Amino acid sequence: MGVKVLLDSVEKVRDFIDITRSAPYDIDLISGRNTYLDAKSLLGVLSCDCRKPLLLDVHAELEERAEFMSRIEKYVVA
């Protein structure tokens, strides 16, 4: 199950991408029903509608996932 993140400015997208690129596992963003984006791709993330929350899917072990989630906490929305 993923969490929702809001990346509603270029600065937020850049910071988020820097965090995701440092992770050795796959991370996807889901926009709409079936649009999967590589969360490490600046162009991919900027190509979607960032005014709305995106669903984040982290493909990592539980400990790695918890550490990653603490790093992106400021982007998580309800």
C-alpha cells in the first residue's frame, strides 16, 4: 500500500528527486489510474499534474522503507 505525496513546486520536486535518487531500490509514483512514473526521473515527475497528490510505491524491505519514509515525511499528505 502506498502513501500520498504532494510535490506542488519545482523546489519540492527537485528535493524529492534528490532523496529518491539516493535510494538503491525502485520507487514509483502513480498518477491517476494507471500512470506509473519513475520517482527518480525529474522529467517524469515534472510531466504529471503535481498540483494533486501522487501515490508513492516504494519497492524495498521494511527497514529500508521506514528509513526512506522518514526522509520524505515533509511531502506526505493525508
